[in-house]
Amino acid sequence: MKKSALILLIALSLNSLAFAHGDMEHVLGTVVKVTDQSLSVKVSDGTITVVLFDQETHFLKGTSPATAKDVPVGSRVVIHAHKHGDSLHAAEVKIGITTAAGQHP
């Protein structure tokens, strides 16, 4: 009985996390190109996803505020974006932090 209750609790917790960002798309990968208005990100299946950003986009490096200029090619990012037609518009870009040896934690 306790095992079933625990499984149910875990399932409900994961379900609420899945809907935490509502209708946002998630893009996780490595930045391969940066322009004044977009980031091109190579995702796990090897494809390149282009995500647009503007003055409303929030950039974070760790827990510190950042800007698009803080996103170098080769950095790892997690982007939360809204789909507008055929394009993605970033609401938030989280930039990976590298260690002293240049490795991502």
C-alpha cells in the first residue's frame, strides 16, 4: 500500500513539472551560431534549432542576470520558448556555467 501511494505521489509530482511551463517549447543543446536576434542550437539528435530573442527575453548565467552577449558559440543552453507560427521566440535562455578547466558541470 505504501509503495502504491509513493508511486502515485511521484507520478503526480512529475505531471505538475511537465506542465510548469505551459505551452513553452524547450530547446537544450550547444550554441553553434549567435546573431543579434537569434541563437542556433545543435540539439541531441544533431539538428539545428533556431530560436529568436528580443528585449523581452531573459538571459541567465547560473543564477545571475546576463545578456545575449554572454552566450558564446560552444556554450550549452536551455531555452524556454513560445512557438509563433513556424518560429520559436525565447522567453528565457539559461547559459551553462563552465568550470576552470572549461568543462560543463
